[in-house]
Amino acid sequence: MKTTETYKNSTPEFLWTTSDIARFLGCSERQIYILRKQGLPTIHVGGMVRFDPEQVRLWIDDQNSASSSLDERARQLADIAATGDEDNAACAAADLAREFPATA
């Protein structure tokens, strides 16, 4: 059957369980449930939840890219806020406080 052959060729050799991915990430299984709510990709097989290692790695790379973009934005706002220009500094400080409340 052609569909089965296509499916077999496009799937990984094995899928990770929750404990496999927790071990890979070095975190608890509870944290994996939290990450799933944040978009960690899953595959549902019957009543089981499994993870495609390749999709997990891509998701992690995306998370790192988004995080570094936010870090760069925070640095830019902090630099502007530190300038002597009162108008720009006040706006940047307000943006920094709004977008990154933990740094304010």
C-alpha cells in the first residue's frame, strides 16, 4: 500500500515518551506537561502522547531564536533609556517596563 510506505518513510525510527524527552531536556516529567501547554509538539497515538525527536529539536531552536530576539529588544530599549535625550529615554524606559516587567 503506497500510503503506508510513504508514512513509514516519513516517520522517525522511534518516538520519545514523556520520560524520554524529560531525560533529553534534563527536567521533570511535570515540566514536559507545562512545555506541551506552551506549544511543544506532540503526536497522539491512541491514548498515548509521543514526541518526534526532530520536531522537538526544531521547536527548541525556535524557542531559542525567539528568546534571543527578546533579549536584543530589551538591550535596545535599555540603551535608549540610558541616553541623555529625555523624550526618547522616557519612552524607552516605559516600553522596557511594559514589555519586560521583570527588568524594571
